[in-house]
Amino acid sequence: MPQLSRVTIEAEQAMSIKYNTMVYDLQRRGQKVLVMSLGEAFFDIPLLPMDDLPYPAVNHYSHSRGVHELREKLCGYHQDEYGVSIDPDREIVVTAGSKAAIHMTLMSILNPGDEALYPEPAWVSYPEQIKLCYGVPVGVPFGKSIHDFEAYITPKTRAIIINNPHNPRGYVYSEAELEQVLALARKYDLWVLCDEAYSDFLIDGSFTSLAKLDPEKKHAVVFNSMSKNYGISGWRIGYVIGDANLLDNVLKVNQHLITCPATILQYYLTRYFTDLLEITKPQIRDLVCSRARIAKYMDEIGLQYLPGSATFYFFVSIEPSRLSSEEFCTKLLEEEQICVVPGMGYGPSCDRFIRASIGTATLTDNMYGLRKVKELIDKTR
Ligand code: PLP
């Protein structure tokens, strides 16, 4: 066979997608599965009329930075909700999901062999994306705090990646913690890539966008997405906010890889921006309330999880089970038809955990699933 590249051969499949694929296969064979592995929430969202979208513009490529009116709406939203001022002409690029935005930004930052740092548990794609950009992923092991990051910085470090609110912990970083990361960035001249895809999944007002603490965006690069906050993950619309010069480079990558995100969807989002938020916001609120009820339920049955109040995820400890997190999840899927994601997918230091997502099943089913997790821990101790 002609050559395959080392970076793709060595890239790992995303653990969450690997398990979700098993679910799709089981479902195709007619099996009923309780899905607590999906990285999204299912909201009730009507399909709104498309008749008055600008025709024929919807059929054609749009500006590679994204439709201007959509950029204005997004910048207005960040100003109103998070107190961040953004120039829609220079400080934002809209692309096909925030996943692509993070990748394009890493491509614009890293030279081969450069390092990027992130705390574990870490979202499944950070290490692989760094590798795909010929960089070296450096995971700060579970149990270390932001105050320990400095020990992992080397002359090759170019970026720190954080996720706030955090998937899979549901944790929200305090302003003081974000300031601490920015202080490191200033000291060592680093970018801080802050993935804020779950920025609206909390109800206690504790979220601070990193860009608010670095208004000139000298170090802060923020990613966000319509996937989670607007409940339309399949549309693949996300964006990056940051320094104009950095984004000029990201724009070049965007132009060469996708030209622009789907034009019709950008116009649809522009047209219904407020309507969609009015539809999803109350549903997000309900889901976050459910999260609190489920946390209480886990306390009652003695399941331990990492502290957090946001998102629709829990990072649940499987101690003292003797199984690895993959063995645990496979057994749970095979024996109970319940799918959760092995902690190992979030970093080698996270094998004593599983990720449970409560975004797609009912409250009763989620509680049932977690009870089965507890029973399997007890059975395999
Ligand atoms: N960042 C985090 C932390 C996520 O969990 C996800 C999706 O699961 C993404 C980014 C990617 O989202 P998008 O659909 O915008 O590519």
C-alpha cells in the first residue's frame, strides 16, 4: 500500500465517538440502548420557515470569515451576555463547528515539535488535534491545579488550552483561576485557547469569558459554537474570537479548507438568532436544574463525581471497581445496554472515571443508568 501519514496513523479515534458508534450499530440491530454517552442535549426546536432568506445568496459561497450579519449578531451576543467587545470585521472567524476552529487555530500557532498544554480530564480532541498539527500534547495529570501548570511549561510551550465550563467535569473556572492562566501566558508569551462551547449551560451566573479579562485579546483566544448553546450540533457552525493578526492566519486556513460554513445555515441563524435563543434558553435552564437533581441523587446512592454545576456532564468515579474504564463501559453496554464514555478517553490519568451525559435521556432514565453504574462498581470491586 502506498504511504499513509504518521500523524493520522498515530491519531486515536475520539473515545466518545467510538462508543457512540457502538450504540448506532446496536440500535441498527434493533437493540434498545440507554444513551448517556452523547456530547449534546436534545432540545425541542421547530424548523422555522426558510422562504424569506436572501435568495439566491443562500445558494452560494459566503464571505470566508462568515456572513457579516451573523458575525455582528454573534459579537452583539458576546457583548451583551459576557461583556466582551469584538470587532466583527477582524476579531471573529465563523467556521464549520468549534472543533474546526480549534484545529485551524492550532495550525496557525504551532510549528512542528511545539508543545500545547491542557489539564486532564481533557476533551477528547485536544491531544489529537495538537498531534495532527505536528505539535506535542502535554496533559497536566488529573489532581493538579491551575497553580501547578507552570511546572509543565518548557521553552517549546506555545499554548495552554482550557475548557470553560468544562466537559466532562461540569466545572466553571473562577475569575481568579482564569487570571492565573493569563498571568502565565503573559510571563511566558503564550496563547490561551479557551473553549467556551458550554457558556450558557449554567444558571448561577458564575461564568466569565476569558476575553473579558484580556479585552485586547493579546493572549486570549475564545471558541464558541452553535452546537451546544443553540442545540444544533448537526449544523456545524462554530467560531473563534481573538487577535486580528492571529485570525488573519486562521482565515487563510478556513479559506483553503472549507471556503465558508454552509451559507444557507448562516443566513437562517442570522434571521432567527433571537428566536432560537428564546426557544433553547428555557430548555437549557431545565437541563441544568436536572443536573442538580441528578447530583443529589448520586449523593444519595453513594456515587462520587467531580464537583461542578454546569453543562450536562458528570465525571463519575468508578473506584473501587477493579475494571479499567474501558472494561467498565463495555460491560455496562453489553450487560445493561447503557452507554457511558470511558474516562481513559479524557487522558491517561483519568482511568478511574467514566463520563455520563444527561443531555438526551429522561430524568428517570438517567437516574436508572447511574444506579446501574453504582451496581456495577459494587459488583466488580
Ligand atoms: N469543545 C468541547 C468541549 C466539546 O465538548 C465539543 C463537542 O462535543 C466541541 C468543542 C465541539 O463542538 P462543535 O460541534 O462546535 O465542533
